[in-house]
Amino acid sequence: VSAYTLSALYFEGVKLGDTQATSTGILLALCFLFVSRSQPLKHLSKKRPHSSIFHPSVLLSIFFQWLIHLAAIIGSLWLAKSALPVDRPDEDPDSPFKPSLVNSVMFLVSCAMQISSFVVNHRGHPFMEGLTENKGLAICLGILSLVTALSALEVSPEWNLFFELVPFPSFEFRLYIIGIMVADVVLAWILDRIVCLIFN
């Protein structure tokens, strides 16, 4: 999904601004750090973990998450492009970064997908600490969620200006984008849990 965002969408003129890339990069790096520092539970579980990372439940969960994320990217990109003027000039992929509606939408949706990936795939119990017990990871994901939510809700023009985001064209458009972001996280979590229930 990240490869699609950074390569295929490059030809749509989608790039990340310096502030966007730096802030999310730092927070995601901290998330990975705290995932690696997650501790096992003190008591062994009677349940055995999967013997291979290629277990059908793992592969199916990843496949469904990929489908949902891809649908979110394509849907949000279509919405953003449909809100642009018909006679707008084509974006030059090699031009310097300039905030645009497409960039703003894709930044917010990609943040939601990163949050979804950590929340859905952090298994936790019965083998390791749960998400709420891993304080560092929970705080980093909370900050990233707050940044994404405040930006999507356009609470402060100065806040969005700092993150190099342009205003959305209408209240309805903002609701559609927020709906896509929420649906991406919720559907990925639900399908993952259904797969786990089927194979466990």
C-alpha cells in the first residue's frame, strides 16, 4: 500500500511535504521501537501460537487488509480528483512540493492506514502485552490519531497550515474522507478478528 501511494500516485502529483514526512516518520519509527520492546506475559498460555507465519489466518488477514487499504486509497483519490476543477493543469511529477487537495487527502488516509496496521496486527494476549499495556506504543498511536483527527476535522487553520494541508471544499467532502478513514480502520479490524475466530 505504501509502495502504491509513493510510486503510482507520484504520477498524480502526490508527494509528502517535509513537515508531513518528518512528523509521521518520527512517530512511526517510535511505534516500531515500542513494538520491538513489547514484553511477553508472565504466565504461559495453554494455547499454542501458529507454527508458521504462512498460516492461512495470517495470509488471509493480510490479504483482506490490503484490499481494504487499496479500496480506501482509490476511493479517496477519486473523491479528491472529482472535487478539482475540470480545466486544471496536469501536475508535473518532478515539480517541487506544493500543497494540494489530492496531497492533503492522501496524507490523511495514509495516516489512518498506518494506525490501522498497528492496531489490527498487534496481537497481544494471550502471548504478549496488549496494546493498552504497551504504554509507549499506545501513546505514539494516540498522538498520531490526534494529529490525523485534528487535521481531518480542520479544527484550526494554523494547525493545517503547519502540516501543509489545504482546506477541504465542503463539509460533506470532509465527512466522506473521515468516513473512509474510520471505515478503513474498523473494517480491517473486524475482518482480521473474523479470520482469527475461524482459524482458532
